[in-house]
Amino acid sequence: MRFALTIFIFFLISFQINAQKTFWASRVIAFSSEYSDANTTKENRAIQVLGKPNKLPAFGQSVCAWQPLTQDNPQEEFIIVGFDTLMAIRQIAIAENLGQGCIVKVEGFDEFDNVKPLWLNKNGPSTEVGKMTHIILPKLTNFKVRGSFKY
């Protein structure tokens, strides 16, 4: 079975009244690879990570997921996404369809394209079929995030 990974990235911003606004990734800036089939168009492509997840709450194999070309690339697979709104963030949520827990780290790009570490996975892969990875940062970032880098 081929490895597939769905990542829908969105930021949740906390306001003073504890309401949250969700910002979905709006563009793919770069990616390491993607599985493709000459008979399909959008299936398993990197663009599948954009916008609101269309697979949840179900998990499992889906063509509505970004699927890297190889299962265990020694160079590591990655995807960089951008957001229409620059903002300081406190939360990140990533929907992982398969290959859950394979995300090694999440970094953010500030408004000047400086890379800032946001999260490091200390747990490794899990045995779950799929999961939502909720990352709560210790405090609001002191920079505005314009993009995010996952691998």
C-alpha cells in the first residue's frame, strides 16, 4: 500500500472573548514531490492541502490527500503553504489522513521570509489510522506568520 498523507493546515487565532477565527492554507509555495497519475488531474496533488478539509471526520486512503511520490524518502518529504492573512498565531491544526505522526516539525515564515521554529514532534509515528494534530504554542508568536513549512 502506498503512503498517503493529508495535511490540511489552518491557524486558529484566539481573541479576547475566546472566539476563534480559522485561516486555511490558501496556496502551495513548494513541495518535495507528489504522486501523480497521467489519467487524473488533482488527485493526490499538493493542492489537496488547501482550504477546509474535505475528508474529515473520516480518515483513510483518499485521492483528496497530498501523497508524496515515495513512502520513505531519505531526503524527507515536505510541503510549504501560504496564507492570505498575515497574523500572529497561537494554534496550528493539521489533519493527517494516513502516515499520522510522520510530521517531524513545523516552521513558520515571517513577513520577511525568515524561518522560525514552531513545533518539533517528539513522539514519532502512531498506530492510529488518521488524526488531527493540534499544536498549541506556549504563547502568541512575536511575528506575523505568512507561511508554514512541514516535514
